[in-house]
Amino acid sequence: MEPNPPARRKSGRPKGAPTDNQQQRRALILGQAAALFAELGYAASTMDELAERTDLNKGTLYYYYKSKSDLLYELALGANQQAVAIAEASGAQESAVDQLSNFIEKMVSWVYANRNIAVIFIKEQSFFIRVLDTEQFAVVSRTHRSYMRLLYGMISEGVESGAFRRCDVVTIGRAVSTILFSIATWRSTSLTEAAVAEQMKLLFLDGLTSAALSPVAGSGAAPLGT
């Protein structure tokens, strides 16, 4: 009797899951799309230009992404998901001051590493509602609200604990987020990434903790909102 043939080794990749090569190609396309949108703007960017930059034909591009708006969706969603992850990790710190300090450091680091995506987040938001389909826009908006609620929560916790002076939480939260993402649009700075983070902490933490500044009339720990 002949011995049974050895059992075939099963692949660790689930059936239908993208191969490493496919994942690398998707990452290449998305990275070049981010650079293209950041440089030319979403409206002026074309799939022809993207094909040239990736050295792929348009048929291959459309195999991975059905449209230019799908690329914008992936980039917008990814930016918000990263912001959520950073805010969640920072929220694990013990005090509100440490939470916001950690959040600023991590966000500055992410912006430096993902300048093109941050530029799109700041400059191309008007296209989100105009070109994303209803479901895509709903997902991006929901993820963004989750991110902002986490940020508002850090500031609100600081106000309620007495670590931060009373302020309009939503206004301060929006300012923090907008300014941190906007770092990507700066033409140049002589400061290092770490030095920029320290300046951002000086701006926001000193402003929120300074007892010398009078509370804003009618302000307080605003309810968590959008």
C-alpha cells in the first residue's frame, strides 16, 4: 500500500483576500493619488495623470478603484480613522492635560508622516459632499464625528476637573483639529517636528490652563456635538 500523500499546506490568507502584490499595488495607487490631489487639487487631477505617475494603465487603476471619487473616499476615511485611533490612544492618559498633550504630539507626528493626506483633509473637504455617494459621505461624516467627540471629550474633562479654564469646548476642539491638520500646508519651517509639537502645546495647553486669562462670557463646558 502506498503511503498517503502529505496534506497540502493551507494558505494563511482567507479565500478571496487580496494578495500581497495586490495590497502593494493598492497602496501605490492611493499614495500617488494623495500626492496628485495635494499638488493639483481634486478637481484638476485626472486618472490619466495618475496612470502616468503609477506607471499603470487606466484599466488596472479602475480594477482597484472604480472612480476618482473612490480614491478621495479612501483618503478621507483613512484620515478620520487615524484621527480616531490617535484620540482614543491619547484618551487613555490619566489627566486631561496629559491626554491633550499626547494627542497634539501624535497628531503632529501623523501630519508630518502623511502631509499629502492632511492637505487633502484641509483643502478638499468641499468635494466630500459633492462627489462621494450617499453611503460614502455618511461613513466619512460618522467617523469624523467620532473623532471630534473624542477630542471634545478631552477638553470637556479638563474643564470639568478644573485643569482647564472654562471655554467653549466645541470652538476650541475645532481650532485644535484645524490648526494641527493645517501644519501640512505650511510652505516651510526651521523647526523640527518635535519643536512644532511643543509650540502647539504651548499655544493650546498654556491657553487652556492660564489662570490669568478671564473666562469667555457665556462659555462653559459645552455639550459634546459635531
